[in-house]
Amino acid sequence: MDSVPFHDGNIHKILETRYLDTRLDVNHSLQTHSSLIRRLSQERELEGHLGCVNAVAWNSKGSLLISGSDDTRINIWSYSGRKLLHSIDTGHTANIFCTKFVPETSDELVVSGAGDAEVRLFNTTRLSGRGFSEDAIAPSALYQCHTRRVKKLAVENGNPNVVWSASEDGTLRQHDFREGTSCPPAGSSHQECQNVLLDLRSGAKRSLADPPKQVLALKSFDISSTRPHLLLVGGSDAFARLYDRRMLPPLSSCRKRMSPPPCVNYFCPMHLSERGHPSLHLTHVTFSPDGQEVLLSYSGEHVYLMNVNHGGVNEVQYTSGDVSKLMTYSPTTNGVELHPFASNVSPNGFPIKKNIAAKLDKCRKLIKFAKKSLDEGIPYYGIEACNEVLNGYSHIIEPDLKHECLCTRATLLLKRKWKNDAYMALRDSYAARKIDNSSYKALYYMSEALSQLGRHKEALDFAVASHSLAPSKPEVAERVETVKKDIALAEAEKNSKTDNGSSRFDDQGRRILSLSDILYRSEANSDASQDGPRSERDDSDYDEILELNFEPSISGDEEHDLESNIRHGSLNLRFHRRGARENAGGNDSCESPSSSSPNSRVSYQPEAAVDMKQRFVGHCNVGTDIKQASFLGQNGEYVASGSDDGRWFIWEKRTGRLIKMLNGDQSVVNCVQCHPFDFVVATSGIDSTIKIWTPSAPVPSSVAGGSAGPETGDVLVAMESNQQKLSRNRDSILPFELLEPFRMPEFPEGSLRLRPFECAQS
């Protein structure tokens, strides 16, 4: 597929246009042109940290780069000289997860957020010299109002007085430097801080249809650069939320748990909106440079692109009932009977022009290539060919050609069987059926997709419907019989589990719980309270939380085993258990406020959500919860993400086509940040260094190596390996003796520290 050109045009023609047209857009197009991306290679490795580098960010002019690390230091680097200017000992007592330059301050003010739940502001003019500072610099402002890790900071262009912080305690806070340099004020508790902009401690949803109840541990947050009143937040569930700051209530304290304010939009791929799997959460959310799109990166999932719905109507908006409609057979689609389409005329009824005819001929060749790749057993390149047709030329292709392409891509997806490919095939088959309801193929592929998803009864309905349209096709009759066997086998397995017991027990007959059983036990308790009273108290008056964090070691005593990909460190389990009487006292925590949520007392009306318009696959995101997905360039025409295999990936946004894969870390790449004007990219991860990438390779290619390793020749091998990691079961079985203390009501709040501990990055 390297022979298929990209959609950003010929770079030589763009250069010629620049002399005739002085518009800024020309330079924007040059910044991240596909020919430059394919020449990306590592230019420099910046050394200066002693631990994992969890955050990198450019200043507005692009002259400085700031980074934060597990070593609790902030480093400031010169872009032109590629060297360390300042290293600040921040005084944080835990890993730094985020750091920013404060705008309109001549880059003198920098801010950091860390795992110690603190936000610290520093004035770099107080530094004595360059390089490492012997003594810790006193912060200009110190905010200690969060109760859990601060995962993200945001600033507003043109605003030098305010910084926003998002924390795993479920609150988004607004810190105004003009109102004070410390929080909470001396002699008061953190509950009295009047800086809570968003209280989402009752904001997490298991599915689109469920009311928000649990704490939404915030992982990421962004402010639109074009419309700064719009806020995008993502956390410990599957839904990103868009808020209009002008419509939010006044700043408040966290003394009383508030119901989550209404958001402008929910964003979530439809196939992820109904699962409610406890491990599914967002690791990064961001706006596109023009503010018209958002990018979501999921743990254990892919990266998704969506439109910002600011007009009240969106062509890809759905409700909770649409998922079941998609999987349920009906003679009509969207309530309208569909008829065969005659495709012997152009879509607009006018004669097809020569250039359009050439494009249509190209589409036919791409579909032919896709079918050939199916026969050859290499579905990936066939899917890319279909993506090129459907995403690049859908506005000109005839419906019958589109139907053929959709069915072909569905077949390829079902054969590839990467994570969620069956859902994508289901969507394609549904779209094909809307074009031509008399074709048996769409029904056939919907049946096969549902079978792969374990929805055998629904699969049988579509198989029977397909057979009624094509009774002479032997493969269709065979599909009906196959689904019937699948149903019988599933029933037999179900009965076997009922007889033998599905739970695992130890030698003394006690059930061995999985990690998810314990981590999300409070969620199950909430469900049980809906079926019947669990106690005389309301469920929301009783919080039971268990945290599990793995802290990788940065010392020389515990090294990284490169062969087995094992990280050494410590496992931390924290247990919190509070009742209504405790919460009513003076020492109550912001984590477990006293008032019960009103969500359990009123009828909940599920909101609609915005569905994906593009999916980016190939990377792996399960090992860390700070992995970024970013737009590259001022036009945002390309998308990049780090990966657990030590690589980072670049896709063409329009088609989802992978354009570049680069080795960037010995273990994991977490951060990818493009320079604001030049085509220079900074990446960081588990390594203690920052890599600087420029289009300096002599020959364009789809892969690139660096200090972390040589070029990877086979892109498909790397992508297949990542997909296998994504599909693994992440639940770990822990011995009953370890978990038994957490079942005791009298177990005190505190932490259980296990060391040493080895954690495989799956």
C-alpha cells in the first residue's frame, strides 16, 4: 500500500504555491507533510532526569521544552541548543505527572502536579544558575487541596493568572494566583477550599444507560484553544465529557458531594458504551488544533477520533438503545424500508467528469486489491485499501461500489480478528444493508460478526434472513447450521458451569477472588442496593475504596529485565472505609463526602453520546495510565500515540492509515508532543531520557529506529504482537490470605506495602 499517495498533496507543488500565496495555511501544510513524516528519525537524546519522564510540553513560542519525572524534578531545555537550562528540585514527594509553562509570563512561571496530590508553582528567575540546582527552590504557590494524585494540568492561552488541575479524587480545581499562594489556608482543612470547578465524585458511569454514581477518577483534561470556555475531561470510565465553563455552577468546596453538572456531550465509541468493564478507562483526551474534533486514548483499547457536537445535532450521535438495535434483526433499518439501488448513473445525476471517472477507476482497483489480499491471507493491507476508498472518496463513489467496499472490509475485519474488529465489521455490514436491503451479503457478515461477539441467537436471526434471500448459496446454508451448533455448544457450556460452579475456591472452600472482584467490589455493592436494601443506611453514605498502584523502581538495585519485559518495584494497596457517622465529623475526607447522591432518588434519563468517526490501531496501551494520543502539526492532519512495546505510531487522521512506526524507548513510550511550528517531535516514557525526532533520515520509510533499538522491518509483526497484548485477560488471581483483611470492617485505613514485586507489562 506504499504506492497509494497520501492526501496532503505533492510537497514540491506546495513549496511553489508558497511563493504565490502567502497564506499561513501553506506553512501549516508543510509542517507535518507526509513526505517529512516518512523521514522522521531520532536526532538527539536529552539526558538529565534520573527516573521515568512522565510529562513533556513546549512553551508557546517553541523555544523551550519542559519535562517532569519520577525523580520529582522539573527540567527546562533549550530548543535551539538541545541542552538542559534548568533542573528544579520541586520538593514533591511522589512522581511528577504533569507540568506546564504558565502563558504570558515570559516563561518565568512553571507549574507541576504530582502523585503527592499537590500542585506547585515556581518562578524560574529565582534559580541561581543553569543545570542542576543543589538546593530545592521554594514554590511561589502551593496547593494541597486535592486528596489523590494530580494527573493533569491545563492553562489557557493569554491567561497568566489561573491553572486548572484534574485529580483522581474526582475533582477539577481552578487555582487563581491572585487569590492566594497556598491552599488550604492556614488553620483550615482542604474541604474548605473554594476552588472546585467540577465535582465528579458521583460522576462515573458503567454504561450509557446507567446513572452516574461512582467516583470518576480524572486521568486527563484539556481546554479548547479556539473556544476556551469548552473543557474536555476523561477518567476512570469509558466516557469523555465536554463541559461549557460558562454553564457550570460557581466554584465550591468539596464539603458536600454534588451531583455531576450536565455536560454538553458525552464521547464514547458505541461498542464501548454498554460494556461496563471495570478496567476500561481513558488515559488521555485532547482537542484538535481547530477545536472541531477530540481524540480519546483508552487503556486496553485503541485511539478514537470524534467530532465536537456544538450545534445540538450530530450525524454520529446515538442513544443507549441503538446498540441493541444494531444487533437485532429487523426487516427495516432506522424505521425505513430499504430497497435495491440501481447504480448505472452517477450519484448527482450528471455525467461523470473525467477526473471523477479516474478516481472511481482507482477505487475499483483498490477494492480489487483488497479482495486479492483476502485471498492471500493478508487482511491488513486490504483493510487499508478499503479505508482509502471509504474515507477518501465516499463523496463520489456510487452506492453499489460503496456497498461492495463495505462488505469487503467487513470480510477482511472478520478474518483479521484484532480487538473490536468484529464490532467494526458489524458497523460496515449495517451500513451496507442500509444501501441495499435485498443483498444477502450484509446479513451474512452481520451474522458472522455477532457469532464472533458471542451473540449466537442474534446471529441465527441474521443467518436465517440471509438464507431466505439466497437459498441456493451453500455458504449461507452452512452459516445457519454453524450458528445452530454454536448455540447448542453455548448451552452445554452454560449447563456445565452451573453444575460445576463457576467460582474458584481454595483448599478450605473459600472463593479465590480476582483483582477486579476486589477493586470494583463497591460498584457491585451499589448494584445490589438497587435490588434490595443492603442495610438501613443509604448506599451512597457508605464508601469502600481499594487502590492498587504499582511503582516502578528507579534505583540501581532493581533493574529492568529486558528479556522478560519485567518491571521491578512495589505494589501498594490502600484501603479506605468510611461510614455516615465518620463523614459527619470534622475529619471527614473529600474522598468520601457526607451527603448522599440524589441520583439514586430520581428517575434517570440517559443522555445521548457522540460515536467515533475514525479508529487508530496498531499500538498497545495497557501498561500505564498516562499514555498520550496527540494531533501532530498546526492542522492536526496526523495522529500519534505511544505504546507499551517501546514504539510510537503515526497515522493519517483522515483514513486511519498507519504511516510511521518508530522505536522510542526501551520499555514504554507515554508522551508524544509536537513542536508548535516546526516538524520536531519530543517523546518520553519509562526511560530517563527525552528523544527529539526530526525529518532527517536520508530515505523515507514506514519504520525508524533510535537509541532504543534498530529499525523494525516487519510492521505487521509488531502490530500483531500489540493486538495480542490488548486481547489478554488483565484480571490477576490473588491468594485469599492477601485479600481477606480487606473484607474486615475493622481493618484500619492505611496501606499494605509488598516488596519486592514484579509486574509484567502486558
